[in-house]
Amino acid sequence: MIEAHKPLLDGKIEIDETYVGGKGHKPGRPKDKEIVIGIRQRNGELRLFHSKDVKAKTLAKYLRENVSPDAEVIFTDDYPSYPSAIKRAGMSSRKHKTINHSEGIYVMGDTHTNTIENSFSLFKRGVRGAWHHVSAKHLASYLEEMEFRFNNRKNLYLFRDTILKLISSSNLEYKNLTAKVQEVA
């Protein structure tokens, strides 16, 4: 379901992070949870990434690769890495609007991250209801499938386009699917 060429997101952009897997729900990031970064254009497309961290350098990379420098505004929560990430990505800090979740504020006018959080909710419902279990090894593939399904939700020819993608893709043998993945430094 990987799209070869994805246009840069423009207009009003939301970026946020969530944690997937593991046991329990504790403040902060429990060690057994995986990080998912999400970027969504309001009334537009979605991008999801399995990330090793949420440091400003990592977030800046995702912003540079997926968001147009001409984006109208970037909405985030008050996580401390976002202002630095936006600056590192070469985007104007004047375009950055923050909602203070830590103060219990979730919406202030059009400043919110509800659109990307909705996308996370849809993904997590997919894990619970359809996939039942998602390993860290294959998390990126599930995110790509969710992104494809979301971005093509209004495609009248989705079934046909999906079949054509399946026919033209290379085979994935079971031994490769289940092989151990070597850690990349």
C-alpha cells in the first residue's frame, strides 16, 4: 500500500505523537510502547510514521519531508520538542500554534490537534478490532495500510486500485515475513 510519490501537505497542518502496544496506560512513555508520529492536513491527507523517538531532530525530519514550507499554520500540543522541530525544519515559528493540553485546554478557536488525534483513534480501533495484535517489527506496514485506506476513503475505484496494486507488487515470502530484523544503528 506504499504510495510512491506523496505530495507535500499544505494549508492547516496538525502534528502529534501517540504510543501503541504494551501494557497499561501510564503518564510518560512506558518502555514497552512504540512511538507513532502523525501529520495530518485538515480536510486533506494523513501521514503516519513508526519513530524511535520524539526528539526535535526526528520531528524536524518528518516535517521537512512531508510538509510544504508554505503551509499556512502548524498546530501542535505543548510537547517541548515541537517549537525546536519547526525551527529546525526551516519553517517560521510565527506559523506555529500550540494548544496547552498540560493545562487541560484542548480547543481554543481553531487551535486544536483533534483532527490528528481522530486519526490515531481510527488506527487504534483497527488494531483492537481487526488486526488484534501489531508487532513493533511490522508496525510501519500497518501504519502504511491505515494511511492508504484513510487517504483513499473517497476513492470511488478503491477496490480496483487496491487489486491493481496487489497484482503489480512483488511477492513477500513467509520466511521473509517472519525473519528476525537486524537493528539499524
